[in-house]
Amino acid sequence: MAFHVNAQQNIQFTQYIFNSMSVNPGYTGYKEEWFGQLGLRSQWVGLEGAPRTGLLSIDGVVDPVNKRHGLGMQVTADRLGPQSAASAYANYAFRLRLNEEDTQRLSFGIGAGVTQYSLEGALLDPIDGGDQLVPAGKISNWVPDVRFGVYYYNPKWYAGVSVMDLLSGDQSNNIFRWDNTTTDNIRRKRHLYFIGGALFNLNRGLDFRPSLLVKEDFRGPTSLDVNAMFIFGKRFWLGAGWRTGVTVFKREYGRVSGHSLSGRNSFSAVTQIYVTDALRIGYSYDHIVSRLSSVQNGSHEVTLGITFGRQQPRLLSPRFF
């Protein structure tokens, strides 16, 4: 009998739209100032063992004059029932200037880090109480990861593509083992991300910022996030989002127990306010539309962002992406 473990995959944050470094290392240094962010997400509130996620990140440029080199760091902690994961990544981005006015850049980013996956055997309730394959206590394993991303922006729109878990693949099932006796292996899957968005000035003091995120793991349905934000006076953001799963190709895990995994929808309300030029606070609420909605009370997410060492009142090209 083999005991396979499907390790937790990449974390999910609705407010990636305010800081995309978590999905693309090419974004590192985009704000051209040192920016720190704290994020806390409580998913499916009221459901026992539901996901709880925390994120802490900082990034900026190390050469304030040319702004060619971005550095960043990100630490995350995630728990889902008896499973947990803690990770730390360091990012570097080379930011290529494309025009004389310095309003367009093409950035190439790479990130490297490790994740510690853990399983609390004491929290499991096996059918067979004497099953020797279920660990009696906590077991853990460290898994390395490399990620790469390309990010382009100008004052009107942006686009980026990135690949996470580059060290995973067909051989990862044999490389990343919990141990040699109790469990067989950790299964990690490569992830492909595409992000894009635009900024439209509707009138004086009002802008519209739509955005899109596509997440592909090559196993289950493709995840699609669509967001629309209105920006009032450059300080107050208010909008909504829609997340769904779509079937692009025939997939290995397209159905579970006879039910399709595509078309699972959730809607979100998102807001952000700049309390000062250097301090921003964000909040979002997600409501899932499925049979799961009757046993949980939605998902809450709070973020806090701080800009460090600001010497100018604002940039020549304000950062809305």
C-alpha cells in the first residue's frame, strides 16, 4: 500500500493586485521604492481545518539613480487542516529601461527559496486505527524551488508571465520524499502564471483599473481571476473580482467523484485606502458560489503596506500596478 501526499500548492491571495511579487519575481522593485507588505488571509471562515495564510514581503531597488536592480524577500506561512507549509524566497530582477522618459521597463526576475512542508499525524483520523503508514507525530521535509518571471509596464498597461516550481516535474515524485518508511513522496506541480492589466482615466480624480490573472498547474482546471478597481483621488480604491476554473484541455484531475472541478466560482469585494503617502491598508471579502457556501462564512483578507525612506513626495510616473 502506498501513501501519496499531494503537497499544498502555491498560496492564494485576492490582493495580489496591489503587489504582484508573490506571483511574478519580475515585479520585484517595480515601485522603485522600498516597500514592505504584511498580508493575512482566513479562508472559508467557520469551516474546521480551513486554510489560514500569512505573508510578509519587502522589495525595492538597490541603485536609486539607474533603478536597474531590484531585490526582494518574501516569507509565507500556510496551514490547511493537518498540513502546513512555511517558505522563504529571495528575488532579484534586472530592470531594462526602454525609453528616454523612463516610463517603460522590461524586467527579468528570478527567485530562489525553500519550503518546509509538515504533516501533523496526531490530527489525522484514519479508518484503520493501527495503520502504520500514518505518522504518530509531526513529520516535515524541506523542498527547494526556483522561479522565473518577465514583467513589462508603461503608464497605461502591464503584462507579465512567470513559472513557479521550476525544480519540480515528472521526477519530483522521486526526489522530494518525506522519509523512506512512513510516506511515499511529496507531489509538487509546476505552475504557470499570466498577469495583465490597464489604467483608464475616466475624469479628473477617477481612474479605472481592470486586471487579469491566469493560473495554470497542468493538472486541474485553469484558474481565472478577473478584477475591476475604481480609484478615487489616487487614494481610495474600490472594486470587485471574480474567480473561476475553466477547462482548457482534458486534465488528469478534471473531475472528482463524478463532479467537474471547472466552473467553481467565487466573488470578491476589494478596497484599499492610502492613509498617508507611505501607508496603505487593504481589505477583501470572498464569497464562494457552491455547495460549500452553506457550511462556511466566506474568506477575509487584510493587507498593510508601508513605503520606507521616501525622499520625494511622489514619483514622476505614479505606481498603480
